[in-house]
Amino acid sequence: MTGFGTRTGFVGSMVEGEDGLVVLRGEQGPAAVARVAEHLQALVAAGVRHIRVDAHGASGLDAALLPVLSQVQTRLTVRQGMLTATGLRATDHPGAAAVGSPRPLRDLRTPPRGATTLEDSFSRS
């Protein structure tokens, strides 16, 4: 596609009963953290108990998003709710191969190769 200018990321949200959904698509960058936070705050203010953040198809997410997600989870815990996130990828941490070459976050349900105890799982991550 040519002639359509620079592609930007999309952040949208919706409420259905006690459930909220935040959808992220496209290139996000550091400015997206504030936009995502606004959507999450609006969902919490609307009284939802469960929020799902769907980031499949999103790229360039900033690590500053993680504390925002944690704060929202803390607020939802008071309501006996939960925040879940899917499609998040780590790119800006020391273990990443290179920026722009995202690798998925390690699934904590699967212990690393060679781990025989729960303690081994955390000491090798």
C-alpha cells in the first residue's frame, strides 16, 4: 500500500458486563503507554472486574507498560478481579536478541530445561 502515509498503532477498548477488553494493534512505541493507561483507567472506572489486554499483532511496546498493568491488577484484586494479557513480547530487555527481533516471554508454567525443582525454575530464568 502506498500513498497512505505513516502507519500508526491502534488502541481500543470495550466493556461487556463485568469484563473489559483492551486491544492493541500495529506499531505502538513509548507514547502508547499513556493511551493504554487511559483505556485501562476508564475500564476500572466503569466498574469492570476482569480486563483482558490483547496485544497480538502489536509491536514496539515499551517496558513502561508493565508497571501500568501491575497497578491495574492491584486495583482489580480489591474487586476479586483479574487482568490477563496475551500477545505481549519482550523486546527492550537485556536478554532480547536485538530491538526489532522480539522474542516471546518465557512461559512460567514450563520449567526451563534441566530444572528439577521449583527453585531451579526461578534460579535459571
